[in-house]
Amino acid sequence: MTRTKWLITCGVALLLPSLVTAIHAETDTVKDRFTFVAANGSKAGPSGAGRLELAVTRWSTDAERDRVHSVVTKEGSDQLRNALADAYAAGWIHWPGQLDYTLRYARRTPRPDGGEDVVLVTDSRTWIGWDPSHATSWTDAPFTVIQLRLNKDGAGEGRLSPANKIRADKDLGIVLEDYPNQPTLLTDVQRDRNTS
């Protein structure tokens, strides 16, 4: 190998980690961050006292919304995971017990009162063992849908649902069925204004 080729190879080898880091940082830029307190958080151990977070790195496109809506409408809510199979990560959730989940869908829409609804979907069932009264109802769901209802100041609450408690929605793609009667598991939800 000539000295010139050797220098080029070394230069590429030195620059490659920087390029990968830059690409990763670009794709992981947080667009919106929401913090919350887990309802009955004391059941999750010491982490129950602290604030937990949901981070959105990208909002799902209209095409993704239309696909989710179509699958749930035509094939049923149990097929939602299939609709998200090829979706890029849309963010993450830091959950009680040091558990992290990847978001595959993140969509928001304004409400007439100036607030907004946010729907987030993981591609795996989400452990909610800090509240034993709900633990068994999520065991068979292959995904978890979270809906945040925020006021105009970015504060509110969040609820979760297993597969059989969602319905199609033209604006959000999907929403929780009978939202007011679902258990509130994310309390004191706050949008982090530094990332919006």
C-alpha cells in the first residue's frame, strides 16, 4: 500500500465515527418532550417519586396516519402492530423500573379549546406493573397506545390502552376508545417548552 493510500484509509477511519455520530444525533433530535408522574407510582419503587419522560424525535407523516387508520378500520385493532412494522423510530419512553420503550408512531392534533391530543404507540406491550389492577389486562397486547390530553399551556394527563380499546380516527390515525373511562396512568403531564 502506498503512503498516499495509507493516509487516505487512516483519514476515512478517523472521520467515520464522527460522521456516524453526526447522523445519529441528527435523527435523534428531540422535537417534543413530555414529563409526567406515574399514577400509583409508589408501587413502582423509588422511581415512582420522580418525573418520567416521553420524547418524540419525529412526528408521524400523513401517509403513516392514513396507513394506521386504514389498517384499524379494515383489519381491526389487533393488526396495528403490522401497520407499524416498517416505521422508523419516532421517539422513546423512559418508564418506571428503568424500562425503555421505542415509539413507532407519534401524532398530534389541536382541539377546539386550544389544547391538543397526542397519540403515541410502542411496538411492544408496555409494562405497567406499578399498578397491579391493570397488569393482567395488557399482557397479550403486542403494542401499547398512549393518548395525552393537554390544555393550551401544555399540561394534562395521559391514558393507556390495550389492543381492544382503540378505534380509528381521521386526524390522529387512532385514539383510545372511550377516553374518559380509561384509567389515568400518567398524571401531571407537562410539555418541555425548551424542545418545542
